[in-house]
Amino acid sequence: MSTIRNNNLSRGVDWLVIWLYAILVSIGILSIFMVEYKPGTDWIQSFLGGKTNYSKQLIFAIFCLMLATFILLADSKLFTTFANLLYAFGIMLMLATFVIGKDIKGSKSWIPLGGGFNLQPAELCKIFTALALAKFLSRQETDFSKPRSQIIATAIVLLPALISRLQHETGLALVYLCFFIAMYREGLPSIFLIVGLSFGVLVVATLVVDKNTLAIVLTVIAALFVYFLRRLIKRDKKILVIIASLWFVCVGIQRFAVPYIFNNVFECYQSQRIYMAFGKDYDCSQNKSAKNEKTNVKAYKPDDYNVRQSKIAIGSGGLLGKGFLKGTQTRGKYVPEQHTDFIFTSFGEAFGLAGSVSFLGVYLLLLFRIIRIAERQRSTFSRVYAYSVASIIFFHITVNICMTIGLFPSIGIALPLVSYGGSSLLTFSVLIFILVRLDADRQMVLR
């Protein structure tokens, strides 16, 4: 029976996803090696020593490989059975960081494990949230067209996001918003995405355009709607009330909500990075967190050093790159965090535009493959989970690459399977291999 089960499993496994996973993990270790290797060092010994970041990443990869094997051999029903319990465990683990957490770079979101290793529960909770959301939406009694079900699904997603924000992990909190893509696939009304995107556009407009000018623009837009819909308004006065209400809300957001968020919700450096992305300066003297610090907030200036050095490094790679271990910017350690958030710079400088496009092509192929896997599932649970995985990976890739080239504020988002970090690699490995395991049993209907 065991032999038959293993043979069926090997036939059901999507090996293309596993090969793409292996390629990306290898690229990550290679990229970390390129920025940290010192000439004259015995590279074999340095890999086996476990003291460098690339040797630690190799250890993480081996551990993830063993865990992946365990996942592939497990019964897929375990993931549906324990989905809610794992979600509750993840939330408790995140809350535990407020008591036993370790403060790293102003964020108390890490639990020390000893031996220099730390665990970030907010990363792991992405797995548990994907499972819990899939579990809820796959229940027979869940009618996702009803507001009650939509509110519960939203709460499942936003609870860990809220805790992440309280841990000062704004970047990780934003990742949880990508679950709305999976919810949209399952029937979430388009109005939610329209409102969300409209809010984002309004925030950007508030940062870029003078507040009085923007208020006038919003008023003109509202007046134009009233003019072109005047005949309908004569028949139904509710339309005029809706237009006036939307105008009032938009102006209120622009005048009060956005300034409040940047001055009271975000940290000073976070507000600065967002303003900097749009070519603006942020006055830290208005920020609540900066006022609480014993520093001269007026003298604190926006620091775009990371992004500038990242763009220099990527641009210096040219078409074909400078070659393996020949990058001057990354090898010279001019780019901060170049083994974590800005890992793409090392690859871009070494292999140029051609190598970067090929590298992103691997990601694109992985995303398309995951979406194809999602659409061939008979189980709602497996389909929702697959779309959650695709959404998380897509969000991380998009934001991270845009960060490195200055198109998005630097918010500490890792590049999937490539950036250094045990918690990040573990999270994406488990996400992907649970998906592969569920797909191997795609003829089953899991609830």
C-alpha cells in the first residue's frame, strides 16, 4: 500500500513548480554569496561553516527541503482539519511577541530561538491565514454573496494585519491585503476593489497635488457629474445626495484622514519614505512618533540613500552585467540591506538587464503555473488556497522590485525565496509545498 501511495504521489506532484522553486532558492543563495564572499576565502569551508549569511541560507534551504518532504508525504486532509487551529496558534504567536519578542530595527516582531536564529510569527501567519480563509470560504454553509460572510472573511485577513501594524511591521501588514484578490475570485463584489483603488489614488493625489488645488479638482469633478446626470437627478434626488456624499468623503479624506495617517499612524521614517517616492519632503516635526523621541526632529532629513545606491548598482549592470563576483557597488557594500530587501540589486548588477529579465521570467512562469493549478482544482478549499499563494508571491515580487528601482517606498518586503531570512524562506516553502500537496490530491473535494 505504501509503494502504491508513493507512486501515485509522484505522478500527481507538479514537478515544474518544484523545479522553479529550486531554481529561485539557488539564485537566492548565489546572490547572497556574490555580495558577501571575500576573495581568498575557502568558499567550500565558508559554506559549511554556518557563519556567513549564504551558509545560513543554505542551512535554511536544507531544513525547508526536509519539511517539504514531510508535507508531500502528509495527508492533505490535515490542512483542512487543522486550518482554524493553526490560525489561532499563529495569532497567539504574534501576540506573544509583545511579551517575549526581540526588538530588531524598531520592530518587536521576532521571537529569539537561540543560536542567532529568530522567528517572525507574522511571516508564518500568512500560511495560517491562507488556510483559514480557504477553510471558511469552502464551508457548505458559507454564502459569500452575503455581507455577513464577507465581513467574517475580511476579519480573518485583517486581524493579523492589525497585529503586524502594532508590531511596527507596516510592510508585512500590507501583504495581508493581497488576500482580497483571492476573495475577489470567489465572488467578492467589485465595489470593494474599486473603493480600495480609489482610496489609493486619492492618497497619492493628496501627496502630489496641493491640498487646495485638489479640493477644487474634486469639486469640479462632482459638478461635472451633476451636470451630465441632471436629467436622472430630476427623476431621483438620491443621485444628487450620493454625489454630494462622495464629494464630502473625498475632501474629508484628503484634508483630514491622510494627514492623520501620516502624522499619527505611520512612523516618521515610514512617512518620509512614502513622501520621498513621490519626490516630496515630509516634515518630521508633525509626526507623533518623532515628537516622542528626544531628537531634533526638524533637523532630520529624508534619507533616500538605499534607493539611490540600488538604482546605481542596477544601472551599472548595463545589458549583460559585470559578471559573477565582479559587481563594484554590491561587492563594495554601497547598497544597505543588499542581502535581504535589496537582494535584486546584486543580481541586476552582475547579470544586467538580460539576466534580470530572465530572472523575472522564472517568477512569471511560477505565477502562471500556480494560477493554472488553482483553476484545475475541484475543491473550493484548494482553489482559494492556491489563489492566496499566487497573490502573496505576486505582491512580494511587485513591491520588492519596485522598491529597488525607486517606484515604491522602501517598506521591508522580501523577495520570495531569494532574500536572506529563515522565516521568509520557510514561509514561502511551506506555502508552495502545501499547494503542491493539495494539487496532488486535486480529484478530492476538500472542505
